[in-house]
Amino acid sequence: MLTIHADTSHVIQLAVGPAFMLAAIGSTLTVLTNRLARINDRTIKRRDDQEHAPTEASPALQQELQALNRRAKVVNAAITVAAACAILVCFLIVSLFVGNELGIAFDRPVAGLFVLAMLGLVATYTLMLVEIYLAQHSINPT
């Protein structure tokens, strides 16, 4: 039978918050990858349209393809930052348990990892808002 010491159970309690943060990052990654998939689908469609479009329609299609490319770059940046954020949270959780098992005070590294993860989350959501703005602006450029 597995017995958990009081210290270990306390560490598990401390790890619950970052675990929820990890779940939120995972959900955000799902949203971002779905947005990227829609951008890719639209890009493929518009490239096909461009091949069969009359010459006078080509500049408008090229402009839309450039807008889609900008959006894809922003979403890719958001995905990269979100994945890095998730890795930081994983290191944070590992640090909690390793510090507990080895009897090492990892207070500052854990706090630093948490701050970096939160900054990454802020950057992720900021990039997501930028992409949403770009998407809305490409539909209604006024």
C-alpha cells in the first residue's frame, strides 16, 4: 500500500493550481490549432480560386492571401508561446516534487517559473486577440 507523507500531500495540493493552468493552456492550444486549420483551408481554397480567376480578380485574391499569411504567422507565434508556457508549467510541477523529495528549497526557481509561465500566457492571449482583430479586419476593413 502506498503511503503519502504530509509533505508530499502538501506538494500535490500546491501542484493543483499549475495543473489547472496546464489544462487551460491545452484548451487554448486546441482553439489556436483549430483557427490555424481554418486559415490553412481558406488559403488552399483562395489559391485554387486564384488559378481559375480572371486577371482583374487576381489583386484582390493576392491581398486576401497576404492577410491569411499574416494571420497564420500570428497564430503560429501564439501556438509556440503557449507550448513554451506549458513546458514551463511542467517544469514548475516537477520542481515542486523534486524539491520536496530532495529536501531542497526551490522557492525562487518555482516562483520564477510561475512568473514566466504567466507572462507566456499573457503573450499567448495577446497574440490570440491580435489574430482575432486581423480576422475581423479582413472581413470588414473599415
